[in-house]
Amino acid sequence: MFCEPKFQPAPWLCVGDFNEIAEQSEKVGATLRREPQMVIRNTLEFCGLSDLGYKGPRFTWCNNRSDDSFTKERLNRALANVDWCFHYQQVMVQVLAAQSTDHHPILFVFQDINDKSTPYRRGFKFEAGWLKDPEFLELIRDE
């Protein structure tokens, strides 16, 4: 992961499979990672990103083996910078159950601070097909 710090601060949100654990407690089974191998921590610090936390299953990936190589890890995560957290203070990251993959999907739930009757207004799901729409990037820039 590369981050160029020479730009104006802007809200940053990065969500997905980072294929890396940030600390030993994010892995169970098989061989533990050595501290120098966990480079994601340095990258997050360099880019000014923080983990948004989560509700739901602790581990987001499992190799689905039943032998001594059984492994579970927290690879999928949501990261944001301070500017994003300032603009979107009422968000919950929910780790859902894996259905047909070895990764658990992540769901964002934005709380409507004006509506006290419903705890959460809507969830956000990213669709890769949006990237094919020529108006998508323009829409994101306008937000």
C-alpha cells in the first residue's frame, strides 16, 4: 500500500481485504506472524489512517481447514483519516457472516442523528460495477 502525503487533507475511507494483520491478536492458528512482517501498522501511521473498529465476528477470514493448519485472521477492515471521521461521526462497521466465501463482508451503517425512532438509517454497500460508470468519479468528487 502506498500513500503520498503531499496533498491537501481530504476525507479518506479505505475498506476491504488488506491481506495483513496489524497485531498478533488478529490471528489464531497456524504460525504466528513475526512483528517485522506486520508492515500495515507503519503504512496506517504514515497515511494518517485509523481502524474504525467493528461489531460482529472478530476474524474476517478463515482458511476452512480442519487440520493443524487451521487459521483465522482479521484481514478485512475499515480505515479512515481524521477528516473522514469528523464528517461521518455516526457510523458503525458491521462484520457480517460469510456465506459463499472465506471472507466476511463488511457493512456500513450510518446513524441518522435526527431520527431517534430508528437507530440506523441506511447501510452502504460498494458495487464494483460503479467504477464502470463515467459519472461515478464526478459524483464522488462533488460529494
